Amino acid sequence: MKLKYFLLFSLYYDGQDDASGGNPQSFNEKVHLLFMGIGSEERPERAKALTDGLKAAGIKNVVYYESPGTAHEWLTWRRCLNEFAPHLFKK
């Protein structure tokens, strides 16, 4: 069974875990999309590094979105949802 979507809005990542572990092939088979969204005022460099690490490890279906000029707030999450919603209709 393929899990469909994981959404992480205002993701906090402390940079302590290595994103290269696990089984990327299995993840890619089970997860349709891993969406990570964060505001540009929420220390997005760590979330971006996590996304880049996952891609480098072979995770194909990860999307990173950074909401410009927002922090841990409703506008960030609204923008994240707006960016994520079209992915629901892609195969």
C-alpha cells in the first residue's frame, strides 16, 4: 500500500540527524509526496539542508517551499497549503 502524502508546515529541524540513512527505494515506493514548508523568518536553512540531504540520499518525491517574509504564523501555513494543494491532483 502506498501512503499518499506527508505535510510538514513550519518544520523545526535541529540538524542533529543524518538524512542519508534508511531505505530511499522503499520510501519512494510508499510515499507519494513529502512536502516541507517553512517561513523565511523561521531559520529555514536547516529545513532546506534536510530537504537537500534527503534528495542526495535518493528520496525523489520531496518538495521544499519557503514562504517569503513570514514566520511561525497563519500566513505561512496558508501559503504552504496553497503550494501543496496542486500536488493532490498530480499523478
